[in-house]
Amino acid sequence: MNKNTVWTVIGVIVAVIIAWWLVNVLFAVLAFAFKLLVVAVVAVVVFFLIRMLVGRGSSD
């Protein structure tokens, strides 16, 4: 096994480790963004539901 082959193997291993870490970070960011979007939609629905209930109660 010559020196270039060793460096190629080391380079591939390092590239896989870096790619694995980047994909984990990307999925964590995407999961956080999706959670944030779901929370925003649910908050808007709850806000309008509460507004409707409070508005109906005060008009009596």
C-alpha cells in the first residue's frame, strides 16, 4: 500500500465523518423549523378560537 492510497482512505473517512455531522445538523435545523411552523399555525388557530369565544361571550 503506497502513501497516496493511505491518504485517499484517510480522506474518504474524514469526508464521511464530516458529511455525517453536516447531515445531522441539517436535520436538526429542519426539525426545529418544522416545529416552529407547526407551533405558529396552532397558535394562530387557538388565538382565533379564543377570540371567537370571548367575542361571543361579551355580546350577550
